[in-house]
Amino acid sequence: MHSHHHGKETGRVLWWSLIATSTFVVVEFIAGIQAHSLALLSDAGHNFTDALALLLAWFGFHLQAKPADEIKTFGYHRAGVLTAFVNALTLAALAIWIFYESYQRLLRPQAVHEIVMMVVAGVGLVLNGGIMWGLRAARRHDINIRSAFIHMLGDLLGSIGIVIGAAAIRYTGLQQIDPVLSILIGALIVWTAWGIIQESLNILLEGLPRGLDLQSVTEAMRQVEGVLDVHDLHIWSLGSSTRALSCHVLIEDLPPSASDCTLKCLNDLLAERFRICHTTVQFEHVGCAVSESGCVIPVDSGESHEHHHH
């Protein structure tokens, strides 16, 4: 129940953040044109991708809640990851535009209205800070919300940069500070995008989920009472927060009712220690494996139940 309420709360925070950010994008864009400030314009672009990130996070949040059906048997978890990937690509394109424009500006500096820059960036600072505060808890579980959070962080840094830059222009009269700020914002955007591209591609290519080590999962599973060996182990992410596992587990030749307890222990271990709740475990017993391969399977004496042989 708690997580469901938490989800509704997060959805609401995302929705309001989206509306606030979208409004701010329009304001900042107009202000950027009025003030001739490329830094404000590129920040508006950055904020626009933030609005996109929030929209995707919100959209992904709703899609992931959609139940699985006959065709999408795993549900819609991947939709959010795919959107995060597309979003990161748009970010990269935006950064290239900013670098080009900044280069043009450095060659031909233009006068900017630094007071407008300062005020608008100040508003952005407050806005992004507020949204980050609202999303601080939910970001741990979801790549989309984490990507939205990182966007906001980047934006917060961008706003701080613009406020400092505007003050510097005011006191030094150096108009080149504006395109230099834009280049820094562009770099920030590239850095954000790269992280998201890497993580979303890993999920789309069925890579090992972030923060897991295959070897340690195997070791932990081998420690379970009744397990002789684990092989053919695959772990992947369905969405950004749902992990799946399939494997073959070698056990003694027992009736199914007796091996039930081993299966329960395995599933409990995987859910509690590694947050893997979607498992497919295929049991194989010693008899068949030995007859197939013809080789002797080493039974670790510590794990085996047949102490009377020693």
C-alpha cells in the first residue's frame, strides 16, 4: 500500500514539475531573445529537454503501471527506458547547436541585458531546486526519474552559472562571457546525455542491471541449502526498476515436494538481497546430469547433506 501511495505522490510531483518547467521554458526563451543572451537561450533549450525528461518520466511512470497483456507479456516497462534513450539523443543534438551558435557569438560578440539574465536565471534556480526536492526520494528506483533529477541538477548548475556570469558581464563589460557560459551549459548537456544513453542502452541490450555482479549472485545462490551448482545464469532488466533472472540449478535427486523448500529459499534470497523478483529457476538433479555428461560432479563437502560418507 505504501509504495502505491508513494507512486501517486511521485506522479503528482512529476506532473506539476512538468507544468512549471514548461512555463519557465517559454519565459526564458522570450527573455533570451529580448536580452540577446545566448546563455539564456541555450538554458531555455536545456530546460526544454528537462520538460521532456519530466514528461517522459511521467509517461513512463504511467506506462510501467499498465498491466501486461497477451502480446506485451512483460508489460510496458521498456517503454520508459526507450523514451529515456530517445530523450538523451535529442539532448546531444541540442548541445551541438549550442556549440555552433556559441562559436559564432565568440567571433562576433553581441551586447546582452545582464539584469534580465540574472532575474530569469534566479527564477530558474528556485524552480529547479524545488523540483529536485520533490523528486529526491523517487530517483533511487527509476532511471527516468533519475534522469529527470540529473537534468534538474544540470539546470540548477546552469542557472547558478548564468547568475554569476551576468554579474561578471555587469562589472567587466565582457560580452564574450555569454557564449562561454553557453558552451559550459552545452558541455553539461552532453555529460547528462552520455550517462543516460549508456544506462538505457545497457537495459535495451539486456545487459546486467546496474550495481549487480554475476559472480556474487552465483556464489550467494550456491550457499543455499540443497543447491549443488548453478549454471546458465542470466539476469536482465525489464524496465528501469524491475529485474528478471533465469538459471539452471543442480540439486540432489529429490521428489518435487522436497525440492520445493530449496526453491523458496532461492527466491527469498534473490528478492531480499538482489531485488530480483521475477525468476525462472529450472531444477536439474544429479542423476540425469551425471548420466548425460559422464563426468563426476564435485559435491562440496561443506554443502552436502551426506556427512555420513566422510
